[in-house]
Amino acid sequence: MKIIIGNKNYSSWSLRGWLAAKQSGLSFEEIVVPLFGENWEANKKGDDIQPSHGKVPLLWDDEIVVWDSLAMLEYLADKVGRDRFWPKEDAARGMARSMVAEMHSSYAALRSECPMNVRKRFDGFSPSEACKADILRILGLWAEARSRFGSGGPYLFGTFGAADIFFAPVVSRFISYQIPVPGFAAAYMQAVWEHDWMKAWIEASENEEWVIEQYETVS
């Protein structure tokens, strides 16, 4: 199995796909294709990325090609067992699915104003009203998940799973842009940031040489 991802410092969707692959417990080969590099357009047309029409992350499993991070997570969950990714309790699983779907499709202001940059710490960031609304919505969902279903551990639904995978880039954004959060959220973010897989991703991002200038300043 191969996972094709973009730069670890900048590619939030790649982080989700990569964490899903790690969560599956399956072995995989990792291929990094630098986003917007001098060979980006050529690489998008090459054998590595063509099946996804130039998108990362991408999963190849023998003859099976899966792109889009949520599709990858669901494919892997089908392959290894859904309980590895989703809570067993119906109510918790329903909420986790809803949170993941909302994360997948929403929060345009947060995405636009706070591109993921794992290495960077931005001073003086002032979110728009739309971005503030996204942040408050996310914090509210985190609070509800933790209070209702988080007693089994430090993550949203106790143990690390699909919801944490999908909100991991948000944790990175909140840290990079120094978003003020209440204590319960800070504790959750610390648990995610100190997860062994996240530490490996962070270390790799810090060792990358690529720089995308448009993601290095606050607009």
C-alpha cells in the first residue's frame, strides 16, 4: 500500500490521510510530492498522482485507488474494522460521524485565514467574524464530545479515532495562530500534539526544506 501526500508542514488533508493510514495499523510506503514546487504541475500529470486528477492525499492498494482523506479513512475502516476508527456506542458514533463530516465540508473562513503551517507561530493574528464563528463552533463541538463521551481518555471520544484525525490540522492551526482556548481545549490539543504519530509528523515537517511563501505571512 502506498500513501502519496503533500508537504507535511502545509498539507492539512495529507495529515488526515496519513493519520488514517497510521490508525489502520497497516504498513504503507510514503511518497511526498511537494505542493506548488517547480515540478508540481508535471508531477500531477505523472503516474503517481494521475488517478486522483492531481489531488493529495492518495492511497494505492494494489489495483485500488482512493483519493480524498475521508474516503481513505472509510476505505481503511472497512479493511481493518470500523471499531478501530469509530466509537462503539451508537450515540457517540453518530456524533463522531457528524463532526467528521462537518469538518470535511465546513469552516471555510478558518481554512482561508489560517492555512496550516506546522513550523510557524504567528503573532498578532486577528480573525474575522466568520473565522471567530468557526472557532467557536469547533470549540463547542469539542466541549460536547469531551463532556458526553470523553471519559475513556484524553481525546474527543476517549480514545484516539476518526474525529481526532480530522481535527488534528485544526489543533495545528490553533497552535500556529495562537488562538485563545479554554482549559479543556488546551488539554485536548496537548494530547493530540503529543501523540507519537503527531510528533513524528511535526519532526518531519521541521526537517522539510520546502517553503511556500504565501503560507508564511498573516494576511
